Amino acid sequence: MDLNPEKHQSLVFTQCGTCNQCCDGSLFTAGFVPLSDFVETADCFPIVFHKIYGEYWPGMIYALKPGLPCPYLDLEKKRCSIYHTYRPVACIHFPFRFKAKPVAEIGPFPGYPFNLEIDERCPALVNNVPGTRLIEDDGTLSQPFLQGLSEPKQVDFVEETQQFCRQLGRFGLFKKKKFKHKDSSGKKSKISYQIVDKKKIEQEYPDLFKRYAPYLMAHWRSLDKPKKLIESM
């Protein structure tokens, strides 16, 4: 749901607890990855592309289907095992998400470089209690909330990430891919997504390849990570 200045004016983001619903597959199984997060995310999760609202967007996959936990969730301790070393921006910002729409469509908060969605199912979101309000009385995003959301450097890369995806799409450099798996009980799982055509971009668009080489190499390197996800099933 879009963050709405009228509906969410009394909403407060309280202390994040230990419910683990953002990690156990209950609430989401994928998340937006800005360019600045590609290299580190590729070490942990597959980075693929999806076409949403007519535009391509990069995203990490951390579970093959809803209800499966992130492979880095320590089920015994009920905490993230890589929390203090690296966490993707999608995890850092949850229950808020960059909205997968053209950045030019600012929405109800003019001047902010991306649209925001909010997952109201998060137990840390409560109405009319002490804490950091999301929206001020005048309908603008509160500064404490903005500072907390904007602190990670990844936010600055939203527009650059969009430009990156648009160029790849313009030259027809995405190709469809499916990941299929059958578990020990015989139950099948399938995820459809897009990847960048490595051969085509290297041979036909070498300048574009050189410009984005670190991100492209991270993307291709990450594509064996579904094996890690299978281990968590």
C-alpha cells in the first residue's frame, strides 16, 4: 500500500521486535536492489529483474515461495545471522519499500526522489502511540523518519538504477529465465524472472558493458544463489 498522508498521519514506527515476520517468509520474499547494493547483495542472494508497471526493476530473491524463511535467519536464536556484517537495503528499510513505478511519479510527497510503499502488517507500526511519527500534521514526511530512511547510501542510487534498467531494456538485453525445483516430497517450485543477456551485451554493446561492468558481473555471479535458497527448504 502507498504511504498516504491522510490515512497514515497518526502511524508510528515503534521499536523493531523479534517477531521475525520480515525474515520468515510471512510478509515478503523479495526486495528492490539499488545499484549501490549489487556487489554485496550478490554474495548472499540472487539478483534478478522483473517488469513492473512497464519498467524493469532489479530485485533480490530470498525465498523460493511465501512461507519459506530467509536462509540467513537463525531459527533457533530468532535473529539474522548476517545482521552485523551485511543486510540488503530491502531488509534495512522494511516495512517501507521503494515503489516500483517511474521515479518521476512522485506521488503524495513532492520533492522526494522515489515513491514509498508501506507494509501495514508489520507489528512495529502502531497508531497513536509515542514514537517516531511518519507524517507531520501538515502532511509532509517527518524529518526523523526521513533521516532514518535516507541514511543508507543506497537511496542516492534509485534514479541511477532506473536509468541502468531503462538502457538495458531499450536495447533488448533482458531474457526470460525460470528456476525450477522439486523438494524431497515431490512438490515443485518455480520462479520466473529476467536476467541480462551476457553474450549479447558483451558482443553488441561493449561500451554499455564497460560502463556497468561491476553491477553486471555481480548480477551474473549471483545467479547460482538459488542453491543457497534450496538448502533452507
